[in-house]
Amino acid sequence: MIGVLITPILTNYLYSHQMWKKKAGKIAWDGKEAAVFNELHKEKDTNTPRMGGIVIWFSSAVIIIGIWLVAKVLPGDIISKLDFLSRSQTWVPLATLILGALAGLIDDYLEVKRSGIISDNGEVRHGRGGLSLRIRLSVVSVIAVTCALWFYFKLDVTGIGLPFGGGEFYLGPLFIILFLLTTLFIYAGGVIDGIDGLSGGVFATMFAAYGGIAFYQQQIDLAAFCATVAGSILAFLWFNIPPARFYMTETGIMGLTITLTIIAFMTDRLGEGYGFLFLPVVALPLVITVLSNIIQVASKKIRGKKVFIVAPLHHHFEAIGWPSYKVTMRYWIISVICAILGITLALVG
């Protein structure tokens, strides 16, 4: 409800200030124009605002912090039970959600303001105007390493759980490296935010799945946090289904991907579960997205030709003729199946 109520205000601001790219298209990782992608989306990048992810993190923060404040001002049994902002379970994921979102917001703002700059040859630049990939990866890495150090030194987490009676796999200091690499991998999957409604449905399902896993493991505050984020994503999705009123972009993607990784580790040893090993199952759409990019780049460098018409995979399906809504809804179906499978494995494990 909070997300839906704030959307008209956000919409008015984004449209009145024309918070969209001034020229459609993007540049591929190799520095060349992404010709196939640009042809598919030449009419979508402009006139649709970025920064729609504000609906997600702002409404989540209002609910979480708002209930906490009410509990402080009006103490009582009912209010205290509703308060789920706790040091042991939700401080860290809330912090990563907001920090990642604010960093992404800066990137989105610069993307909008710089994309219309006239270059030396008189043309409108349509490369990436926001923060460089190196800076964005650095921000994600700093947040990830800080959280990893907190897990390792403060919470004494030194390994990952092995399901079906396998106990714990001890990693020692390598846990910090695993934490960092996992966060970067999941963040790379954020490029799934490329078709109307796609990322919203996928992320809502993943957070709902981890909410179920946390609830089963009696991590009630964390389960409530996941449910809150899932609800805020559904509010965003209400306005993001075709034709999208706005795009999620980095202010949503950066915070959500980092936080999803945090929750996966929190539902592992801290919850006496196996949240980490089931992350590739629950987040399979993100995994497929990253792997398709890796396969495409490797094939072009080694074989000199592409495997997919365009990467990541969801754009390949568009390129072969699938309507965007068909790609989106089939990804939703896959996400729900993966969520059910992930929860089932967590319960059985």
C-alpha cells in the first residue's frame, strides 16, 4: 500500500523532470555499439523514466523504520511483536538495501544527466552516462567485503552448510572471498532488468522464497523483512508491467542484488540452514543471465563468433521473435518453480 501510494508523487517528479535517457541504445562490454539490442529497444529507452526502484527501497524503509519508531514511542505487546528491526537479523540487510539503492540512485541520476551531452562531433552521446562499471563494482565490493568481515569476525561464520546431513564445510578466511564473489555474481545478474515487468516478477519471487526459508528456520524478523521487500517489489511491478511507467534501474537493482546475497548467507549457518547452496536454485534466472553473458563473451574471444544473437539470454529470445510479454511471463513461471524447489530443498535438507 505504501508503494502504491507514493508512486503518483514519484511519477509526477520523474516525468516533470524528464528523468530518462535522451538517446536510446547502449554500448556493449567490448566498447562497441550493441546493435541488436539497440534495434530491439530503440523506442523504449527514451520517454520512460529511470529510478522506479525508489518505490521498492523507500516503501520498505518506511515500513521497517516506521514500525520500529512506533514501537519505541508506544511500547506494548502488539506493537513490539510487529517490530522486526533487530540487530541479529535485519540491521545488515536493511543497511545493504539502502546503501546499494543510494549508490544506484547516483548512477541513475548521472545516466540521465550525461546521456544527452553533445559530443565533440556534434552528435548526442548514447553511451553510458552513469558511474563506470569499475566504480559500480568497487561500490558493490566494498559493501560485500564489509559484510563478509562482519559475518566472519563478529558473527563467527567460517563456512557454509552442507544439506542432507553433511554438516558444515569449513572455509576459514576463504569465506570472505566466497562472500565477495557471490555478491558480484548476483549483482551481474541484475542486467535481467531489461524488459518491462521481468525483473520485478523475478525478484519478488526470490525474496518471497527466502522469506519462506527464513520462516521455516524460525528467523522470524528476517522472514518479515523478506516479505516486506517482496511486497514493495509487487507495488513496483503493478506499474512496471507493459507498458512500463518507469524502469527499476540501478537504484533498485544494486540494493536488491546485494541484499539477496546477504539473506542467502544469513539463512545459512546463522539460521542453521543451507541458504547459500540453494541460492543458485532460487536465483536461477539470475544465474542463467550471467552465464549467458559469460558464454557469449568467451565465444566471441575464442571462436570469433557469437552463441546467442544477443546476450543476455532474455534478449536472445526477443531477437528470435518472442514478444517481450511472453519472455517475461515465462521467466515468471520459471522463477516460481525455482522458488518452490528451493524452499522444498531447504525443508528436506
